[in-house]
Amino acid sequence: MNEEKIIKELIEETRPYLNADGGDIEFIKYEDNYVYIKLFGACINCGYQDYTINDGILEMIQEKIPNVKGIINVEI
């Protein structure tokens, strides 16, 4: 299974938790060992945004794909 597919599946696993708090997440791309995402809804202004991204989603992804260097939240 390729890395991008694994990342997409892991992000989908987090979606129900974000939805429960009024937020959402979208996978944008995986490039140069960085995962690009976009947060929506309540996640945009949440004070726990960095925690969710770095201590939640990133750690979960790095367990499966250790060479992922980080997650970039794309603010469009």
C-alpha cells in the first residue's frame, strides 16, 4: 500500500472525532515527506489545533510512516 493511501485512511479515522466537535479535515497532498491538510469549522479557531495536528494526527501517521516530517495546515 502506498504512503498517500495510508495517510488518507488515517485522516479518515480522525474525521468522526473532529466532526463531533464541529470541525472537519481534508487531505490536500503528500509531498516531500510533509502532509498537507485543511481544517474546517470549529477546528479553524480551536486553541487545541496544534495539539490535534502534532500530538494526534502526526503521531498516528508517523507510527505507520516514520519518514513523515510534519503536517502543514493549509489556510486557503
